[in-house]
Amino acid sequence: MTRSPQLPRPGRIAAYGVLLILGAAVGAAGSLVQAAWFPGGLALALLASAGLFLGSVRATGTQFGVASSAVGWLAAIVVLSVGRPEGDAMFGAGIGPLVFMLGGMAAAVMCATMSRLPRPGGEPERLGG
């Protein structure tokens, strides 16, 4: 017997939208902070990004929660990293912006692929049966 896929509830869709906007905000703030106070700002920006992604998976319980915040985060840093015709760009040259982009993407992938945590008060699941 096959099950038809269920549509997400309106509350969950709203949560994904909020996580998308929050991801964009954290990405924009991290882009500014990582360059302003190097190396402490870089560490702070990476911790904020990892916290957002971990909080997304904990809040929604799905990988799609992480994906929605990661899409907002990545969109913000890509838009800010593209230079203008006048030559102005938000990201400067150096290792900091590269570490921020790659480190944030690695944190998103790690949070999206980590194993599920057991729910409080639930029965422990068994692999064999």
C-alpha cells in the first residue's frame, strides 16, 4: 500500500519562510562582521551561522528546515559578494570571506545530514525490529 505525500501544514510553511528570512539576516550580518573584526568576527559569524542551522533542524525536525535557512544565508552572501559596476564589493580580498562561505556551507551540510536526536519521553527505537 503506497502512501500519498502529505502537504506541510500552514504553520510549518510559515516556519520555513521565517527561517529563510532569518538565514538571509544572519548571512548579511555575518558578511559584515567577519570582515570588520578579523579573526574574532569570522569566528562569531561562523558560530552564528552554525547556531542558525542547528536551531533550524531542532525547531522543525526536518532537513528542509536547514535547507530553507541555508538558502536564505547563501542568497544573502552571494548577493553581497557580487561586485557593482563601479568596482565596489562587500567582501574584500583575502582568506576571511572564503573561510566564511565554505565554513558556513559545511556547517549547513553537517546539520542537514546529522542523525536524528531522540525525542524526550519517547521510546528508544530499535534497528532490528
